[in-house]
Amino acid sequence: MASVNRHFLELQRTYLFTEIARKVKAYQKANPGRRVISLGIGDVTRPLVPAVIAALHKAVEEMGHAATFHGYGPEQGYPFLREAIAAYDYTAHGLDVSSDEIFISDGAKSDLGNFQELFSQDSVVAVMDPVYPVYVDSNVMAGRAGEYQNARWQRLVYLPCTRENAFVPDFPETRPDIIYICSPNNPTGMALSRHALQEWVDYARHHGCVILYDSAYEAFITDQGIPHSIYEIEGAREVAVEFRSFSKTAGFTGLRCAYTVVPRDVTAVDGKGGRVPLRELWNRRQTTKYNGCPYIVQRAAESVYTPEGRVQVMADVEACHENARRIVDALQQMGLTVFGGVNAPYLWVATPHGMTSWEFFDLLLARAALVCTPGAGFGVAGEGFVRLTAFGTPDDTEEALQRLATVTL
Amino acid sequence: MASVNRHFLELQRTYLFTEIARKVKAYQKANPGRRVISLGIGDVTRPLVPAVIAALHKAVEEMGHAATFHGYGPEQGYPFLREAIAAYDYTAHGLDVSSDEIFISDGAKSDLGNFQELFSQDSVVAVMDPVYPVYVDSNVMAGRAGEYQNARWQRLVYLPCTRENAFVPDFPETRPDIIYICSPNNPTGMALSRHALQEWVDYARHHGCVILYDSAYEAFITDQGIPHSIYEIEGAREVAVEFRSFSKTAGFTGLRCAYTVVPRDVTAVDGKGGRVPLRELWNRRQTTKYNGCPYIVQRAAESVYTPEGRVQVMADVEACHENARRIVDALQQMGLTVFGGVNAPYLWVATPHGMTSWEFFDLLLARAALVCTPGAGFGVAGEGFVRLTAFGTPDDTEEALQRLATVTL
């Protein structure tokens, strides 16, 4: 009798976005003349830049002729893209990452969801709180999370990121085997300093942990001192896997391309006294269960590294920063305390007067027809905050700012 | 201390394609003037058809303008494609499959590799022998295969498909929980009849098994009596999940699009006396660990269902059949016994004079500079056969046939 993976049944339903949609719908029914603007949108709104569009058309044309047609590609990605990434994202910054340590995929969500397969089922997993839900749910499905009690998985180690610790997590009491770190962080918008990251790398080296480093938002870093890659940190090649994406950097959320760096030096124990390079295991995972990112999409990603591609893409990132700065100003005018927005497209806004995140959500919707994302949806430590994003169009952002100016708290 | 998933270490290295490459290289070194032609190629060689190219250009253009840009899409696929598939591949044939039972993905390999996650780790898995390695390896990695002894995994149930049973597997002595069936089959090129498939569906219903039905090659079926979909079989909606792909049908091996049908009625037990619909679990798996197939690729897949798209794509399939017929004729002229090639792009050729599959491989390479795929590489029951494919270009096929005519056995 076929029976299901019981860990799938343990997954908690997240009602965050369903509940937001329900409240927005109710508001719109009661206020039919009022347009709701979302400041919580997690998707890009700008079209793909001209360099990417041109590269796509060219690659599509190649696919229409036998001489230039591309069938199955390497599961790890085409050398032209792996080499462009190695050159521009690593070698150019003096970092030691070679193209065969870079694996192209259809998205950081896929890679972050799948990477846990490489580890033993009894591994102890640490996540920051608040947290991007994929880290948690993929480990729940694999049976690593234990019981769910009081909004916490009993076998997961939580690393609270709070106003008190300036969103830099302290080392946990229980030593984890695997540590997910997201910096610049979704949802807090805060980035770890070089010093903080060095401490985590040292911790991982000392305790034999592997760090799964999600740097999907590195393109948004503006502060000089913030590392763009974990490989800027001494010793990171021994303990850290880095996940990056073209989604937010180059507007690829609908085109799907990302990459994961697995240095040769990152190993884990095999239970028989030996150590196994994770690069080999990830290669085996990808060659067995994945068939590569589309050729035309990889050509599109390659074009992001051309001189015109880089200029065009950075202009979009800068437009996002401009949005963020204006929103931060408006919120501070209201007397609110705002974190993030400088090195990330996310703003983490402390709710006023001890309101819960849902109460503040309700207030912004009722008074200004604005939608944000309640922090409680990202974990226990997210309570007392709401997440805003800077992905909106300039027009929507402008109107949202005018509405915010009318709200008194 | 981070430790690896020990089941990854149990995976057997397959030396099949490495060994073929080594032998071809040695031959070419010894015979520098002789061009080697592969009759074992597993990839399409024809370019994408004009309807698909036009759809891609149009969708790319949309991505370049804010008003028509598409960011994150539904993880399950866009309704336009799910509805086209439901209408043309199912409803038009009188089959009861609705669009929300269809999940779009980047490939059948991904879906076939990932689907096993939905089942308990102690599930007993049956596979046909010879077999497409992804079914086996993905279950080895999940810890379901047991020890590897004498070229067999001890916890897997093998269903030999041999000349003696006309490549229709008998029911096994051990009752499995999950049964992988590939029809039309890779590598044998043989397709299950309606009667045989009904018996397997009845068996699954009686014993509470789930059938994972890989019909990636259904477009190549020419015999009237052979089912194109398992849902043509009574009761299949209760026990069968169907995997299909645009890879071989429409030349999408480099574009990456496939779909999986999970009917609402397919359930498995939850260990607490209840039953869980697999559709819900697959939806949860995909929404957690996958972010959808690119918009432009889904528009390309949609174009395959337009009148011109269908005509163009079927012309390519017919060209493949024409290749197959000519190769079968040539092999039969040599006195060889050939299976498949009628309802599949694969030919399964019995080796002459009791030769092993590698011996026959060596003979074809030495005497005609032709490459095939030794059947032993697909499993114990593949010994005594080689696999040929009909994906080659017309010119290569023509030259291969001329060479075959010079070989006496």
C-alpha cells in the first residue's frame, strides 16, 4: 500500500499571503473607489533591460536553425555562463572561485530547497528568525524539524535577529550542523558586516558546520564595508556554499536563472572517518534530477555581464534604491523607525506604539489603502515589524508617499 | 559536525557513456580519416519549428515592456498552457483530466526525480528492467534501494522486459508500493498494449500501488491500439500519475518544458487510517521548492498546440519515423532481429550469435565506424541488445545505412 512521506503532512500552512489577500479584498469591497497600492510586493516590476532582450532574440534565432540549435546542455550550465560569472563576480574582485565550482540553475529557490538533500537526515539545522520560509519547509519535508510547538520547530535552532542585537544573530546554545544565513537579509533588509560574517565563518570552521549563504540581494549593497560574497571572508571556501540569483539583480523572476557556488574545499563527514566534497554530491544531485537551465536563458544571463548589460541592470537597481530612500524618508517623517533599505530592496519598519504587525497592517490599509507584509509571517522574531519593498513603479511609489504623508500615528 | 546523506555515497557510478566515449576516442585515434556516426544519440537534432520560434520572439518582446512584462508566474504553470494541454491532450481524446491536475515544469527528468519525495522512505519501488536510470538513482538517494549486489538493488523490485515476455513485464512476487512504467519504453522502444496496461492498472488498484507512468514518447505512437495516455484505461485516475514532455515531441530538449498529471483521485495512506491526495502533496512540493517554468518557454509550449505548430511538430516526428523505418530495414537486411521503432524513437536490436552488447558495440564501431548504446548499460535484462535511436539527421542516417550494408555478420 503506497504511503505518503509523513513529514509533508507536518508542514504548517502559511496563511500570510492568503490573509493579506482576504483583507485587501474586504477593504476594496467596502471602498470601491479607492485604489490599493502594495508596498509589500516581492516581485520586480521593471521590464528586462535591452541587452537581455537582444540576447534572448539572438539565442531564439539560433534555436531555429539546425547549425546553431542547442539540445540538451550540461546540467551544470554552459561554460560561457559559468566562466562569465567566475570572471566578473569573483576573479574581478580578487576572489578564488573557479567556473567548475559554479552550478547554473532555474532559481535560488530550487537550489536552496534541494541542497538539504546532501545532508544526513539527523542533521541539526539553524535558521535566522525572521526567515525566508523555504529553508524551514524544505527541512520539515525531509524530516529534520521535529515537532511544531508554539510557532517553533523543536529540532530547528533559531537565531533571532532583533533590534537588540542589531539584526546580527548571536551564536546558539545548541551547535548546529547546517546554518542558513541570508545577507542582505529577506525580510529585514539588513546585511552582515565583514566582522560579523568572519565570526560566523570561524564558528563554522571550529564546529564543523556548513554555512548555506543566500546572497540573492548582493547587488543592492551600497555600504563599502559589507561583503558581497562570503568568499571575501578568510576560510569561507572550507565551510560555505553561496546561492545567488539573477531574479532581483536583473529582473529575471519570470525568466528563471540562478547559480550556486560549491567550492571544492567544502566537505562533510561520511560517517566512516572520511570527508566528502559537497561539490561532488551536488553535481550528482543535479545530473540525476535536473536537466539544465534553458540555453536561451543562459545566454540572457550572460548578457548581464556585457558592458551595456551591466550599466542597464545597475540603473534598475539604482532606481530601486531611489524608491527605498524616498520611502524611508516618508516613514521617518511619520516618526517611525526603519531598518534596511540601504543594502537591500527590503525595509523593516518597527510598528509604532507597541502595535502588532497585523494591527499596523490594518492601520495602513484602512487609512492609506497601502499594503505591507506583517513581520509575524516570517517568524516569532518578526513580530513588531512590517516588511516593505522598493520594487514598486515610480508612480505607485510617489502616490504611496503622498498617502503616507496624510497618516498621523 | 555536518554529515552527508549516506545514500548519495551508495550510488553506483555509471560508466556507460564514459566507456563509449573512451572507445570512440581510441577508434578515432587509430582511424583519423574515418568519421564516426552515432546511431545512439539520445538528443533531437532538428531545430525548433517556426511556430515555436515565432512564439518565443513574441514572448521575449513582451518581457521588454513594463505593460507586458511577466515576473514570478504560478509555480504550477500559467493557466493558458495548463488549459491548452487539458484541451488538446486530454479532453479532445475524451479523457477526464482538468487543467488544475496538470503541473508544468522544466522537465520530465526533474519531475520523475522529485516525485518520489512524496512517499514514505520505506516504500517498495518497482522498476522495469532495462530501465531509465533516473527512477533508480532518485530512489537510491532517498534510501529506498537497500544494498547493491550482483548489479541489483536488493530492496528494488525488478520487472524484466525480455524477448520471452514480448517486453511486457509479469507481475512481481513481491508486491511493490510504487511502480514506474515507461511506455513507449526507453530503451526498448516497445509500447504496452491497452490490455497489458489495463492489467497493470487493475493490479495497482487491487494492491494499493501508485503507478508513475512515463509517457514522454507518446507522440511517436503509430499503432492504433496503443494508448497514448494511461487515462485511457479504466480506473487509472485512481492510481496513476502521468509524466509527459515537450523534449522529444517538439524538440524542447534545450528549451526545457514538461508536465505531470496528478489526478485528484490518486491517494496514498497517511499511516493514521486516512488517505491523502497526491495532488495536494505535489502542489506543496512544487510551491516550496520550485518557482515555475519561464514565461517565454510556456508560451513556446503553448504554440505547439496551434494548428501550424501541430503540423510542423508532427512533420518532425514523422521524419524521425522515416529514419527509424530505414534503419530497421537495413538491420533486418543484415539478418538482425529488431524491436521498437514503430511507436518510439528507439530501436532495440538483438545482438547476433550470442554476442554481448559490448561485443556488438565493438563490432559496429570497428567495421562501420558506427556508435550504438550497449543494452547492458540499462540493466541486467538489457544484455544481449543494443539501443539505436532515430534522432539523427537524414544525411547521417543515409551514410550510416550505407555503412551497415557493408557489414556481414
